[in-house]
Amino acid sequence: MPAPRRRPQRTCVACRTARDKRDLVRVVRMPSGEVVLDPSGRLAGRGAYLCADGSCWAMAVKKSAIERALSVALPPELRARLERADPQAVGGASDGA
Ligand SMILES: [Zn+2]
């Protein structure tokens, strides 16, 4: 029986569920201080993770989980996006292409 391959796990800052990194979306505080969703997970900066399906994004806003994790204020537009829990918005700027 082959050993299960270890995948990187991260914990959602809102619901505290440990999941495969690919099932989470990264919110990153970039060195510039800007806070953005980082679906690629490759931006430089300090990251916090949320479930990619959006199920707990509104809770993350309510609990200020991201603010706490990153010690930063959420920009209003990101906050609104999280409250709408719209996973399609992740990656941004591609609607209406
Ligand atoms: Zn979650």
C-alpha cells in the first residue's frame, strides 16, 4: 500500500479547517501594504487562507479573521467581495472579458 502523498495543508482563518492548499484561497498582504486575493498563491507577502468555495468568507469578515491574521485593515472592495462570497470574483478583472 503506497503511502499517501503529503499535500501542503493550510488552515482557513475563518472556520479553522485544515484543508489541501488548493482548496483554499490565499489573501495576501503585499509588501506595499495592499491586501488582495491571490488565487495563484504566489504573490510575495504575508498570507492568510480562506476556503476557496466561499462558504466562510462572510464569517471571515464578521470575525475580522483576516485583519487579525494579517494585522491589516481589509480594503472596502475586498471586504464587499468576501461578504458576497463570490468565488468567481477571485482572480478579479476577468468578468466581461
Ligand atoms: Zn473556511
